[in-house]
Amino acid sequence: MNTPIVKLSDKDLESVYDPSEDSFLLIDALEADLEVLKAMKPVMCLEIGSGSGIVITALAMALKKHCQCYHLAIDINVDACKVTKKTAAENLVDVDVAQMDLLSCIRTGNVFDVVVFNPPYVVTSDDEISNGQILFKAWAGGTNGRKIMERVFPKIPRILSNTGTFYLLVIEANDPEHILRVFMDLNMVGEIIAERKIRGEHLYILRFKKIK
């Protein structure tokens, strides 16, 4: 799975999250599942909070020759939306981009076969979530670092196809085992499929599917 070329200017970096180890771990996890994803032949793929667009672009590049798939990236940050569109174009794939707050404008109806989410996960005060600087929204996660991602969790079963897969990046402070239990209550089974320790953080990738 090729890593996309991402070109962020100094101006971009003032408001858009620069790809880091969390982005690369998420790409590695998708690569490990790539044969399964190809066999699934997804029709609709979604990334929530695309930032630079590196993850959704990597997925689109990997699936390009294997299925006709529609890729959608959403972000609350208009600058991130522009950069995501540019990243996709520079890597010769089509990704539609929409500016919205999490899933606020996504209709329910079990339509997405793959959903990917690298949420704001850093443990902060709740006040930092409402900080006026747009870049704060890329990482400030409030209490337990779960304040933002927990707004998304109940909606995942309603937008994910019955055979679809949801990939979520979290850190140890978010309590991955708690999150697995939350999804069990949503009739979804999850597991830790990848992890990496970096600079005082322990990153995890969780993968969820609906219980049939």
C-alpha cells in the first residue's frame, strides 16, 4: 500500500494536522487488511476528520484497480477539506470532500462499507475543545480524550453497511477496552488489530464489525 505524496505549505500547517505516526499506523492497519478489503469490493468508503487526506487517499489508491468505489472525506476544517482534495488530486485518485461537523450531514441508511476515523484523542480540559483555534479541533479530546469520538459512536451502526468495517485510532488514555464494551452495547464486535508506542503515547487501531 503506497503512502501518498502530501505537500503541506507553511500556511497549510497553521491550520491542518500534519501526518504523523497515528496516520501511518492507520495506513499500516488498512494495508494489513487490504486483501480482505479487496475481496469485499467496497462501494462506499468514508473518512471522518480527514485532515491532510493522507489516509483516505492511501485507501483510494490501494482500491483503485480492484473496485469502483466512491470515497468521501469529511472535516469541520475548511482548510483541511481543501488540502484533502489537493492530496487526492496529486495522487491521481478521486475523493469527494465535504465540510461538516463529524457526521452532522450524513444521512443514515447503512451505506458505507468502510469507515475510518482518526479522532481528536488527546486528554484535555473540555474548555480546550471549544478553543477558537481550528487546529485545536484536530487533537483536543476533552475528558478521557473521548469527548469528540463518543459523539460519533452511536451513529456508526446506522451508517455502516451490514458487512462493513469501522477502523478507529485511539490511545491508551482513551481506554480501548472501554470503547470495545461501548460498541458491544451497539451490537458491534471489535478487536485491537495494531498498536505502536511512540514518544510517550501508546497508539491502537480498533476494528469493528456488526454482530450478525
